[in-house]
Amino acid sequence: MIELVVCDMAGTTIDDHGLVYDALADAVIETGATLTDSDVQQWMGTDKVAALTALIGLGGVPADDDLVSHAFARFRTLLHASYVDRPPVALPGVEAALRELASRGIAIALSTGFSDDVALPLLASLGWTVGHSDDDLLDAVITTSDVAAGRPAPYLIHHAMEKTGTLSTRAVLAAGDTAVDLFAAENAGVIGVGVLTGGLSRAELMQYPHRYILDSVADIPRLPETLPSGQPV
């Protein structure tokens, strides 16, 4: 049986209305770089500093450290303003699903391509807290501030295992809405689950390593790996 479920944030558990990618694109364009939708899609789910560095370079502008630092500051400013105007919300059924999994003794972690200063206020705005009381939804939150590299590296998932005391990769399921979520799950040696609540279709997600493609994280409690032994699917 699964002991730990690790979920991505924006597009997987949280509906941020696509604002993170709008802010990312605007921050890149402000540097004078050109940008296509396919460029942005390629970097969905990755560490945002790495994404900015790559996208600025792809757009024909030398991505030196000062420019990337400025672009990241602009990204944070733009995203914060967008979130004030249109606050993110939990995707339908997600919180109930995570609480159901927790009731079965499964640890719940969120991982993200955001740094702490973006991710933690976002979770606070939803009232999602980390701890061990009945009111707490999460056992751990892992951001790019915690690891040497974001997705598709396995470190976000492995650090979630470390934080929750999960010893076996065979007992871990990782869910996300992007290609790099699924590559990270493969690299971590865990069960990869793609969800359709982000920007990619079922046909697109099927191209990447996975065990399941689900409509939503809300469907995870029905997977046989999450059910107590002997309970029917």
C-alpha cells in the first residue's frame, strides 16, 4: 500500500487560473526576449529561475545572472499582483481526497517549482497548513528552496520522503499536470500519475512515463495502491 502521496501545486491541487505562466511569460518578454506558447509549455512545472534562464536565452537575449535576477523579481511582483486580483482556489474535490488519503494513514506532501517566498503565502491563502493535528492538511511542503535542483530531478520527491520518514520508493505516488512532473516521478523511482487539471490533454500526458492518467487528484483515493489490503476497488 502507498505510504506517501506527493502532489504538485499549481494546476494539480490548486487552480491559479494559469496566472503563474502568464507572469512567467510577461517577465521574459519584458527582457526583450521573444516567446512562444510551446516554449512556455516546455518549461511548465520546472524551477522558475531555471525556466526564466532558459526562456530568456531561447528568446535571443543573453541570460546573465543580473538579468535573470531582475526577471525573477518581476515574476514574483507580477504573480503577487495577479493573485491579489484573482486569488487561487483549491481544485474541486482535492482537499477532500487528500483528507481521505490521510485518514488511511497515508502521508501527504506538496512539491513545487516555486521557491518558499511564493509557495508558502499561496498555501496560507488557502488555509492549508503543515502539521500533525486533525486540522492540518499536509505533512510536508517541499519547494525549490529546499533542494539542489527542481524537476525533472527527483530531489523534491526524495526530500518529501525524507521529511515524512518514508523509506521505500515503492510506497510513494507522485502526481502532477506536466511532463516534468512525470519525468521526476520516473527519476525518483515512484508511481507517476498525470492529472488533466492543468494545461495538457490526456493524449499529451500519455506520451510521458506514467502508471495512471486521471481526471484529477480527486480520483487518487480510488486507485488500488491507496486502498487498505482487502478493500475492494
